[in-house]
Amino acid sequence: TSEQERPGGWSWEVLVEHPGGETTAHALTLSWLDHDYWCGGASAPSRVAQAIIEYVLAHREAPLPECFDAARARRWFPRIDLDLRERL
């Protein structure tokens, strides 16, 4: 729902619509370092954020945390680095 540039990266307020009509709100942060690591600057930060959210929703069995940093997704899913690079 919103994007904000902040020192060292970006943050987003995200609404996720789940099957069955439930909507949850989340905050995601992405550092410049992680953005460059995943796409080398070739994709917009918002596109990288969207890919992270989609990946986590597709692979995480627990509910998405209310607030998290993209680097945390790397700890949850070590394979995310390869998968996102191919996707972006």
C-alpha cells in the first residue's frame, strides 16, 4: 500500500489477500545491499519486494510475520538466493 525510501534501503506496507477473503497487513524492509545482491540493480526495489513476499507466502508454513526484513527470508529459506536471481 505504500513505499518509503529510508536510510540504507526501502520499506513497504503490504496487504496480503489470502484465500477465503482474509487480508493481513505486513511491513517489509529491504536494504540496498540485499537489493543489489539479488538483482544487481536490474530490477526495481518494489519488484524485488514483491518477489520476496510471493516467495515467502509460497514456501513458509507459518503465517507471515507482521514486520520483517528481507534478510530474514534468507535465513528462513537458504535457497531463496538462487530462486530470486532466476526470477528477477
